[in-house]
Amino acid sequence: MTASVRYEAVQPGPIGERFAVIDYDGANKTFYQPVDLNDPRLLIRGGLAPSEADPRFHQQMVYAVASETLQRFEFALGRRIHWRGTKRSASADPVPRGASRCLNLFPHAMCQANAFYSPDAHGILFGYFRASRSNPGSNLPGQTVFTCLSHDIIAHETTHAIVDGIRSFFTEPTNIDVPAFHEAFADLAALFSHFSHKEFLLDTLEKTGGRLFDSHLKPELAISAGSTGAGIQAQIGKANPLVALATQFGEAVGLRGALRSALGTPPNSNDINVKTEPHDRGSILVAAVFDAYFTIYIRRTADLFRIHRAGGGNLDHDDLPAPLAERLAAEASHTAEQFFVICARALDYCPPVDITFGDFLRAVLTADLDLHPNDPDGVRDALMQAFRLRGVIADGASSFSEESLFWPKVRRDALPTVDGLQFGDPNGLTKSEKDNNGDVLRAYAQKYGDLLGFDKNLGKIQALSFHPMFHMGEDGRLFVDMVAELVQTVRTPFGDAGSGTFPMRNGVTLLISQDPPQADKRPPPRIRFVIAKLHSAEREDRVRTYYASSGRAISSKIESGEVGEAGDDARFQLDFGLLHAGA
Amino acid sequence: MAPKKKSTPKVRNKTAKAPARKAGKAAKMPPRGTDTSSPSTDPSSNESARGLRVRMFRVGFGDFFLLTVPMAGGASEHVLIDCGVHAQDLGSIRDAVQQMANDCGSKLALVIMTHRHADHISGFASCSDIFSGFTVERVWMPWFEDPKNDKAMAFQASLTAIADNLSAKFAARGGSDSSMLKDMVDNITGGMAAAGGGSKNQKALDVLHRGFKNEADYDYYKAGDQPILPKSLTDAGLSAQILGPPIDPKLISQMTKVNQQYLSDEIETDDEVVRPFPKAFCTDKNGYPSDAFRIYDDQTIIHLIDGAQPDVLAARAKAADNTLNNQSLVVLFSFRGRHLLFAGDAQWGNWENFLYGGAYGTPGHTELTKNAQSILGKIDFYKVGHHGSANATPKDAVAAMRLGCVGMCSTQIHAYNQVPREPLLDALRGRMEGQLARSDQVATQGTKAEKTAGELPDQFKVPATGELFIDYEFN
């Protein structure tokens, strides 16, 4: 496949503006030669040809797929994305300048069947390993497998970094859904970007007779009646690669078959109560969104199938004609693009802390309604039903209907306007505009915190982030918004449940609109949504108990007096390395 | 660390709004003394339970409990719950088993093995000669031990294989952290037997399965099963409920999948260093433009990459340990209105199901279930789970226990970090009005009582010799 990414001047590495590929191998303690994409010999061929044996191809691959993923998100969100530029915890080392602009990629960081985003190293570490000799799956026994050569793994890990840049408190597992959400969202992004490549889809469509969602492909050759089984490889039916993420990776670590197969089991509403492992739990969310995706795909292609049948076609024993496959692939990839955008945009409508699947459902629905009030194919309904079937319910929603699941809109004039906020233009804010906005938001929180639902007595309210967004509506109108996060951190004691204190975070996400000028005057920016996770004794208790139950409450450093009551916050951070490890 | 949180009343905002969840109201932590589920709610509790006794032997870091049930006519029957020691072995287990054999005439009505960790079963192996003289009527084990269940057996076999593999790796790695982790995984297998092959735990399991004088009846239980008690015990008035482990047989295939994911046995792939590329591709920092190091310089990058490699082995060891602890058989005994809860080493995952009816924190599962409240609200005796470690007795469980129940905790300091967990024991003492005994509060031949453990509370007794075990007698 070919990945096309925006042109930028790159130095050998490749080292560009947003990504620096640095090929240091921690297991062999060496750097590998960087690829020079400006080399005329590479330019003329459109980059290095695929090769497992040349680390420079790996570097090129990592750079291209990560850039492609980032651009997809920037397109969907209508703004530039920053990497995490804030410290993980009070006791952590300061983040160096420029970190929010550029992320490091380490294509061969370790000899381990693992690849993960590491906020500490401000980058993504990809491992390589020898495939199992006894159970290698579709790899050769003992073959070296590179995680940095999997499109899905690169997209998945890049998404973790992107989410961490947008919602930096989602790495604090304050409830059982938080780690699962990080996983599920990264899977969704990887899967939808996979699905939006038509060339991946065509082959699968032909082998499933257009039924993209079948978990098994028809073998290339039918097995004749009376024979005992497949005689040649073309007769072996395979698992559908589109519903299995990163199969090469999964098989090589001995997992047999699909690593995170999202579909293939009938939905039930009990899994949500019993699945606690982050990937398992995340797969519920992935399955829900994919259920909706396939439903919409079926709706949108029903006419094509009918036309085909009207012409005498029967897909049960005929091959899918190439033009029909082409049209189906176009529809599937278009729908995948749309779902990717819906999911990505939902990030801006999530509360800043303590996310649950129910919050995500509300964010998805609200974000989509906000931009596309018309929903002719019933995308929102499909999503809602898919979540309902899997028992995902939203806290505080009185019924499972659109009205009660959307985040409530702030009535006009119910909150004071945010005077002085500057929206800049679609290409970003200047330093002075940023400084101004920070001041405006802090002052607003200070003055009107109570109206937003904060208890100001509990502590200072921080303006964590603010990003202007520019979206074109269906009618061509330009919407100018700002998404801002206000967060209050309260050090709360564990009492006898653990050591020292934990940071209890209360926060709101604000969506602030700049309306078009009226009567020759630009109206002051008004708040349209307040998406809140505020303090309550019940929530405090829930977070405390969850930390205790997940073994994060006890710190030997604090117990031994090595550090103070608030000195060991690293324990409240997700370790992506262990989440992804075969461990 | 003062337990001042205790007095903070829990405010459950939601219960006020949602009338459908009235059950939640009762979950409010009741103010002390006004516990709604006090023992007086059980009509039979006025009857005397004289003769009912729990004996805790001191063997080191391990469980060894004997429950004695009085029979009509002055005789009594005995139930053995675990017999093992792993870390901090005090060398007293042989004396203890001999003592038990003498006291009960080598006759046990029931043997319960809560789970197959060495610190709960090693005694069956090291004292197999004494046990071979025992008559045992029934044996209860967790569902995972059923030899006729292929899936359960495959699961245990893979867990054992993983533990062996990890143990070898930790041994090779050296260092004090590694040796603690090695201890942890060796607890799964018991370590290798000195001679004859097989692990020590396998030997103990063999004794449990066919090493008694007679052929016992075997039961394999999971949460919700209706257990079968020997007739003598039923006649005496004992009944039992199984509260854990929480396994739905339909989920076993799913569980083994989790097992594969989290306890992948393909460790061979991980640690062996592979040279992925020929030397010709190697370079040093000078092969890169200076902009590569604009965020972090080369030394920092080397340091960060070297430091960011997750300790996968340690995570595996902990996951394996948890998996096994959560297999623990949790048994609630009732006798003339007295209720005794033996929790094995059940950790959060096992409790969760019982306490909240599902994964904690998911909608509808943030408060204790009615059933859990009513059980915890009536208990008279609690065998503290997992030697007093923090994640083995959830805070909500402590808060729901009946005020004035008593507890026993078998433990030994310096075996693992933060076990026993003092704040947890303090919270339990608060609930038990001080009546919580620790096994290290009694001496053994050769080991003194642990000074830091404090005095033995007054409702417990030690034998005239002042050594080996602690008794709690009901009245």
C-alpha cells in the first residue's frame, strides 16, 4: 500500500516537524543508520521499497503511517493537535521545550513482543522479537517479527499519543472504563483507518460476497463435495483480516488467531459487568461502534445489492462482479471515514477526567448532532442501539433516547459570556493570543466557577487546555468554536485504604462559540456546552475504592517516609508498556 | 495515616434520586452501634454454641486452621482448612500437624483446600506420613481442581508451567526484588521437590487426592454451589454456603484466553536478544542530524529507552499470583446462629462478584448487594484473607461486617512488603472491637511471639505450653 502524507522538509531520520524517528536499539545498545528521504535515489522511486531486512525501510514506514494517522485526526478535529506538553505528575521531570510539537518514534527500541506509547520517553517504543518456535501462527518459526511494520500497531500507538495530548488525565485510571477506553479508542482509530483504505477492502469484499462483516472469508477455491478437507492452500478459509487487528503481532506471541477480534460474538448486556481486563472491556466498545458501522454499510449498500439481484445476480454462488465490488468498497471506505471523524470529534466532547463508556456515547451523539443535525441514514440511532445491546448506559440519562443522551445544551444567556477570548484563524494561535486566552479562562473560572458547578473552596481551578476549532457545516457555513478544559485538583487522603493522598480531579469541558457578527458587531463568545465531572462524595469514594482495588493505593515509598504524602503520583498513571505486553 | 476517614459518613447522592435502588440505602455506612443487622436478628443465636472452636496454628507465612464442631454427647468433629507455609517457614508445621493428629484422633470429617498455593497446602506434602494415617470423610476444593474437567486442568497446568519458567528467570536475574518475585511464583508450584521430580505442590495435591488412610469423597465448588457436608456435621447442626470463587463455567474458555493474553507461556520469545540487522547498519549519534536531539540529547534518549522497557516478567508474576488467589474457595459456615467466614486468599476479583454482583464501578455495581450486606452484617468470625494484605479485604467489606465479630489473621512479617497491612488490621480491629488475633502473637518452639504484633486480645486462648496455636471458643 501507499501512504500519502503532507510534504514537509525532513532530515535523515526522518526528522520532521511533528515526528522524529530515532532508531536507537536498547537491546543491542546501538543506533541504526537513518533513512534520508531526500536522497534522489529514493525520491525517484517514491521511497524505499518494502524490505524487512533494511531498518531504513522500517523508519520510513513508521514515519509515514504515524504522519498519516496524525493528519486524519487533525482533519477530523479541524485543528492542529499537540502532543502532551505537561508533566505526568508533580514529582516527574519537567517536560522539555518543544515537546508538544514533536513526538519521538523508536522503531527498534527493545527486544520484546511489545509496542507502546511511553509518555516518559515522549515517544512510541516499538519492539521486535523472534516468533515462537512451537506456535508461530502464520509467521515462520523463529522468524524475527517487527512490530513497527504493522500498519495497525503504528496507528494504534499513535492514537494513544494523540488522545494523551488531547485529554491528558485519561491516563489516570480513576474507574474501570478509563484504561479500556484508551485501548478501545486506539483500536477504533486503527481499524477505521484500515477500513478507509480501499485496496484492503476490495479483496475482502470479493471473498465475503460483499458481506464485509463475516468473520470468515470464503476460500479461493471451493472444497468439492466428498473430499475430507482443504487440499491446497487456496481452499483454506481464513479469518477476515478486517475484523482482526494486528494479526501478525497477535499470532507471533502465541495468541492464535485474532488478537482483539471485535466482532464475531453475539452482543449481550452482561459482558459489561464481568469483563474487567482493559482489552476485553475495550472490545465491548469497539464491537458496539463496529456494529453501528456495519449496520450503516448495509443500509447504504442495500440498493446496490437489490440492483444486482434484479439483474439476475445471486451472490450465494456467483462471484462478486468487479464493478460492484468497487462500488461497495467505495461505500465502505467512505462510511469508515465518516465513523472515524465521528469518533475523533467525540474526543472534544468528552469530560476532561474520569471518562466512562457512557460518557463517550453521549459525546459521540452530541458531537455528531452538533455538526450534522440531519441524519438520513440513522447513524446516531444505529450507534445508540449498538451501545444499548451491549449494556452500556450513560450515568444520569433518564432514558435511552436521543434527547436524554445528548449532553444538555446551555440555554442562551444562562451563563455569562467569555469576553476577550480570541479564536485566531484555522492555522493556529500566536503566543500572545494563547497567553491572553489562558488569562481570560482562568479569570472566568475564578469568577464564575460556581456557576459551572465547581466548589471553589476546594481549590484552584486550572485552565488546562484550549483549542480553537473550525468546522464547515453541511450548508457551507463556518462554525468557530473553542474547546477548553478547566480542572481542579484536590489532594484527597486515602485514609485507611492506602498511603498518603491521591489527586481527586474535578473538571469541565467547555464548548465556546464565536457567533457571526450581528448588526455589524461581533457578539461576545458564549458557552454552548458544559460537560462536567464534578466533585461529589460518591465519586470521591468510587475513585478511592477503585485505586485501592487496582492495587494503586499503597506506596512503599510513602510508607517508608522516603517521600511525602503526595510524593508518589506515578502510581496513578497507566503503564501502556504493561497494558500491551504479552504479559 | 490515621484512620480518620472512618467517621466520614458516605453520602450516596444517587439513592435519594432513584427510588428504584432502595437497596442502596441500606449500604450507607451505619453509624457505630446502630447496626441494622446485629446478631439479635438471627433467632437461633441465643442458643449456646459452646464447644465450637477455631484453632489457628502458627507456622510462619501460611494458613493452617482447624474448626471443631461439638456433637451431641460431648464428642466433636473436625474440619481442616488449609495446611501450609511458604515464606518465613518457622519449621513448626510438623509439630502442628502432629498436635492436630493427637487431638482429633487422626480423624477429620472434612478437609478444605482453599487454593493450591504452597502457603496453603505444603503441609500435606511435608507431613504426608502423618496424613497417611488420617481418616478423611470429604474433601472440598475449588472448581479449578476437578480432575475430570479438562479445561480447568489445562488452565492449572499452564499456570504451573508459567510459574516454573518465571522462577528460573528470576533466579537467573538475582537481586532482592527478583528473589521476592521468585518467592511469589514459587508459591504457585511450591518449588521443585528435592528428589523424584514434580513440584512440591504436586506432591501435596497428590496427598490431598489419595494420600489419606481411606478414600475420601471429593467435591469441587464454585460460588453459589450447594455444598455437601458429611452427615456427622449436618447432624451436629453445621451448614455451609460457598461464596467464591466466582466462576461461570461458560466463561472458562474466555478466562483461559485472558490467561493466554496475560500469562502468555511463550516466554521464549521475549528475553533472547536478537540481532535484527547486520553490523553495516549500525551507527552512533553522529549518524543523525542534530535536530534529532532537539528535545532530548542522545544520552537522555539512551537512558529513557533503557529505563522505559517495562518489567514484563514482574507483571507476569503478579498476574499469576492474583489468578491463583482468586481461585480461592470462600466458605461461610453457620452453626446455631453463629456465622464464620473463611475467605482463603480471595483478592479483589473474587470479592467483587460477591460484594457488588459485578465489576466494581460499572453502573449498578458501586454498592454492596443486599446479599453481601446481609451476610457480612451477621458474621461472628472472619478468617482474614491473604494474610492481611491490602487488596484481600476490601474496605467496603470491612465497613459492612457486624460490629463485634472476631477475626483471625495468619501472618508473619518480612515475607512480603506491606503484608500484613497495618491500616487494614486497624480498621478490622475497629470493627471487631479489638478482637483480632494474629498467628504471630503466639510463640513456637524456637520462635518468640512477634513483639510488633501486640498482645493477644482477651477473647483468644493459647495452650498451657504457650506455644504453637491460638484458639477461639464460641459460647
